[in-house]
Amino acid sequence: MMSKPKVVKDYDKLDVEVQEQIKLQYPYGFDRYLVTFKNAEGKFVSALPFETEERHFLIRMTQQKAQDIINEDDDYDDDGILKVEIKEEYEEKFSDDDIEDDMDDLPDESDDDDPDYD
């Protein structure tokens, strides 16, 4: 079994879809979920852990940056909570049903007509 690649990245450099998935996982903000680790230079860095099916992310941010992101994001209300309508929109967008529907479009892997198929 292959392990997922680990990616350390700044929040503002992430794809919008990854940012939306992060908001779903952390609807009450990020600051209380930060972890600390040593980077390649041996310096301590704080980051928000997040995992997708493809990758493990550590999203670099300080506690202040985590609070600023939420305060400046219109998807969150004045109390720093993801707005209900936004949460529902993202849940619909990233629902497992959509993933299953996408899987229905894939070719049947049991088809032995492909000589390269093992």
C-alpha cells in the first residue's frame, strides 16, 4: 500500500476546492486545531492538518493568521462560524454521492479485453 504524499503549503496557495473542503472540516475556525512541527531548517512551524483522499496537508499558518483568514472570509459569520447556507452548498458539492456518480462513469475493471490489464 502506498502512503499519501505529505504537502506543506500556505492556505492562500491552495486550490479553492481544497479551501472549501477545509472549511467543511473546520466550520468553527482553524486556530484551535493548529499543530507544531519542525520544518526542514529545524525551525518550529505551526500548521493546520488536513487530509484528502490523495494527500496529507499541513497548511502553514500562525494562530493570528488562522484568525485573520476566518475574520476576512465572507463564508464565515461574525462569530467565526461557517454560514449554514455555505456549509450546505459545500456539503452538496463534495458529497459522497457525487463521487459515486463519477465512479459509475469509469470503465468496468473486470473487462479482460485489455491486454495490459492485470
